[in-house]
Amino acid sequence: MFDWRKAFGMNLNLRPEAPAGAVRETRANAGEYQSLYKYLRDRYANRVVLTFGEIEDLLGFPLPGPALVQHSWWDPQTAFGGPSSQSDAWTLANRTATVNLVARNVAFDRKEG
């Protein structure tokens, strides 16, 4: 169907190429929380509020016990000083997380700047 384009040396790649040096998204970026990352990345709203149940639906598995009862699970820094694996989901999407354990929801706010 596109043989005439080949004959004239036209580029058949209809998808734009990523700029040089661009970071390719991989599952390793946000690990098992990749689907949460993609959801937050693709929202235009500055604030996205999700219930624990909605987060579990996005992930396809239940949140671990500490996520339901400990504020520290939602802290982007672990006790070892590095980022936690789950927090990569919202930090890579340029958001912060504020958990409300009583209401069982999390507000993900877009970072300023």
C-alpha cells in the first residue's frame, strides 16, 4: 500500500522519534506501581484524590498493610534515606502524596515549578 512512498525515499515512520537523551519509560521506573504512575502522569488536574480502593483497582493488587495504617508508608523517603519504591509512582509523575488514613484516601498534588 505504501510502495510508492518507498520508491521516493519517504519516511514511513509515522510516529515521532523521542528527542535525544529522553528517558524511556520502563517498568523499572515505578516498578509494580507503574500503573499508578501512568494514571497520575496523564491527569491534567493539579490535584487528584483517590481512595485506597481506587488505587488498588489501578494497581491490580491490594495495598500492603502498612499503607492502610502508617503515614510513613506514603513518605517519599525510607528509613534508609532513599526513595521508597511505591513513592516513585507519584514522584516520577511530579506529584506529592498526602494520605488521610481516616478517610482512606490520598491527595496527589502536582509539584510547583
